[in-house]
Amino acid sequence: MPSTKPNAQELVDRLTPGHLSADALREEMEQQGEKKAAEAVPPEEGGKHEREYTWTFRWKDGRGRVWEGEFTNKVLPIRDRQRVGQLQARLAGGIPYEQLDPDTRGINRMIAHLTFSLKKRPKWAEDLQALEDVQLLSELYVEVIDHESTFLGLNAPAAESEI
């Protein structure tokens, strides 16, 4: 059987993938985007996913005393985060940050943050500097930071992250 050689145009036609035209690719990408949008799960609502979060705190100290009450935390805008930093500096009493011991820096950070972010707290937590147990302060701070991290989407597992 004699084979006929394709001419140049036939070769171009055979080697040009028609399904990869710019318009076809754009359509395919749009369809995929629409499909993803339809499958996308909206952000969770309620609880720690809201800007303000109210919870009942309950913690038992080493002496057996139970500390409990209702708190409301509000995620801080940048302006208030700056104020937190200013309060930390004031709590340091003019001592350079680097010269403070790590415990004092941590206590100042927690007190400054909670002072601005806690919008509702029980009577025993009105003056955070009057508390005697740093662990109590720390437990409150952990709950607040967990709320803020959840609200900002920082608690998402790495596998779910798109970046």
C-alpha cells in the first residue's frame, strides 16, 4: 500500500490540539471556577467564628478554688492592637523591653491584650493585675487568643490552606 505523505497544512492540523485553544481553555477554567464556587463551604458562623465571642470560663486552681464566669471577647482592630502595645510599654514602667524578664513581658502582654479585648467579665476579673495566679491569667489569655486565631482563620489545618 502506498503511503501518502501529509502536506504541511495536514501536519499542522494534526499537531494543533483544538481542545487547547485559548477560548476553550478559558471556558474550561470558568466552568471549574463555577464548580469550585458551588462546592465551596461558606465560612463557619457562630462561636469563635464571630468578631465577638461569649463563653463561660471555668478553671480550678491548685488550691481547689474554682474561678468561673461569663466573658465576652472582641477581636481587636489594628488601632486597638497599637494601644495594646502602648499599654505594654506603660506597664513596663519605662524599663526597656529587652531588660524585662520573660515572665514580666508575658504578664504585661496578657494584661494589656485582655484589658482591651474583654468587653464583659465577672467581678473577680475586673482588675487583672489584682489576680494572684499567673496561670489563671494565662488560661483566660489562651481562650482569647484561640478565639482570635479562629476568627482570623489561623487555626485552619495546613491541608486546607490555599496559600
